[in-house]
Amino acid sequence: MQTTLAIDCGGGGIKASVLDGAGTMRAQPLRVPTPYPLPPELFVKTLLDLGAQLPSADRVTVGLPGMIRHGVVVATPHYVTRSGPRSRVDPTLLADWSGYDARSALATAFGLPTLVLNDAEVHGAGVVAGTGCELVLTLGTGLGSALFDGGVLAPHLELSHAPVRWGTTYDTYVGEPERRRLGDAFWSRRIRQVVEGLRPVFRWDRLYLGGGNSRLIRPEQLARMGDDVVVVPNSAGIVGGVRAWDLAPV
């Protein structure tokens, strides 16, 4: 049975586990803090060190924040900063990450077939039913998104960078710093408002809310969003590492 090393890379932490062909974890997931500053070489080393602590695998799936096209980093929001999310951008890191072929670098480092996608896309692969139009929004450091049509992954859109109001992006509007400032009750209301605003844009058949902060949405606000909106566990960011190979163009 083919096994997959699945790595979920976030702004605050990097998590990994090894999955069997059914998507069941063969080892307890491991997590390390995301190191900063993070040039690509240290990123690869961090993933290698994490993988070395887990059972061997036949292939690797990596979910990265930002715009990833065919395994190449077009833009990433956190790893180009000096000390982590929302700190100052380092021009050298920005240049190093722009156009970085993460898939080739990791495939060479691990010596295994490797798939690199946006982290929300891997998360979505772990939860979508594979029928109709399904949108995945992940709530954490910022906002991640992925769109599937009939189980096929659509080209990635960085919805998080779109303005939700004058001078404010979705990333800032619903991200972790704003949740802490508002408190869970007011933040949950804001999430519902965002969902209502996006509904006529996507006309989804099902919306999945994932990421580490999705569990903090107040039940009364979730109920008002409708039966087509579902909260899913954050573990999907790892579990989706198996199914991503079937749903994403390779």
C-alpha cells in the first residue's frame, strides 16, 4: 500500500504525518514552529528534519501558503518576512521565494515523487465530496481558499488579498490578529458577514470552513449561515495529502 508523507506548512507552525492509502495516519502528527527568517534552503531542511522523525513514505505532499502554480511559488505571504506573519518583508527573501521551484527542490531533497499545492487546496482535498461546486475557506493566520468543481481542483485564486473594504483585505479582516482584537463573538459575526458576501460570487453547493480557527466560530452564527456551510477539522490539512494526488492536476 502506497504511503504519503503529508506536510502542512503554516505561518506559525509546520505539521506532518505519514498516511496510508486510505488517508489514515500511521503516526501521530508532529509539529514544529515555523522558523524565521526562512530562506528556501532552511525551509527544505526543516521539512527534511521533520520527515526524518516519521516512518518512511513512498511520496510527499506539501501544502504551502500563497500562490503556488505547478509546484512553483509565485508569491507567499509569511516566508518572505523577517520574523513571521505581518512583520516587515525582507527584500532578499522576497527575491529568493519568487519563482522558487519548491516541488523540484523537495523532490530532490526527499528523493521521492512530490506534490506541492496551496495549503487550503490540500485541506480541501481532505473534505470535498467530489460533486458540484465546493468552496473551502481556511481560517488561521489569515484566510486560505480553494475551489473544486466535480472534485476537480480549479486554478488557485488568492482571495485573501482581495479588498473586503477600503484599505482592508480578507486576510487582515478575518485573520488571527483581528480575532484576538475582536473576541470570538464579534469575529464569528464577521465570518458570517464574509460568507454572506461571498455566496452570490461563488454560488457554491457546499462551503467548508476549516483551519485552526474554524472551531471558534460561535454555533449561533454558524446556524445562521445555512445548511450548506460546514465546519471541518483542521486535520484535513494533513489527511488531504493522499487524495490531493487524484484531485489536482499533476
